[in-house]
Amino acid sequence: PAVMRYLAPLKSPSIFLFCAIPQIMAIATLNEIYDNHAVFSSKVKIRKGEACRIILNSGNLESTLDMFGGYMEKLHKKLRDSDPSFDTLKRNLDVGFAARDEHLTKTGQV
């Protein structure tokens, strides 16, 4: 996905973390709120432990993409055909999976 093109050229570790952490937090939150009816009656957030795991494991592109891919897979499993946004979400996730796999192939990690 675009997040790979956004993060790949960043060389400074502090700048990378500054940019990577919000990207992972965003997809983690999307995964948490998707098809969760609690969003209409309470605050739905990722757990503090999950946020800590994201912060501690976002040190490089590979680990960041691994976490991003994990959240994409979880979200993909939650998709329902009856959801009006199903086609858009599925298409975007498929693009994300393809981009991740292409990156892993280029870097010899597959």
C-alpha cells in the first residue's frame, strides 16, 4: 500500500518511528472498530498493551510491514459480503497484500 512508499525512503530512525507508529496505530484502530457496534455506545480503542507492542516493534520497515500485514489479515477475515463497503475494502486489502508480497520478494524475505 501507499504506506510502504511513504516509509521506505525514510533513513533516520527517529523520523521513521515518528511516521511509522501512527500508520500502524491507524490500521490497528480500523481493525478494532470495523463491524464493532460498540462504537455507537462507547469509546473503542486499541488496548494499551497493543499500543506498546506497536511502539516497541516499529523500529524498521520489515517489522512495521509485518505488523501492518497482520492487521490487514485480521481485517480481511472480518469482512462480510453484506457490508456496503465490502468491495472497496477487499480491493484495497488485496492491493496491500500484493504490495507487501512484492516488497518481501524484492528484499528476498519470501
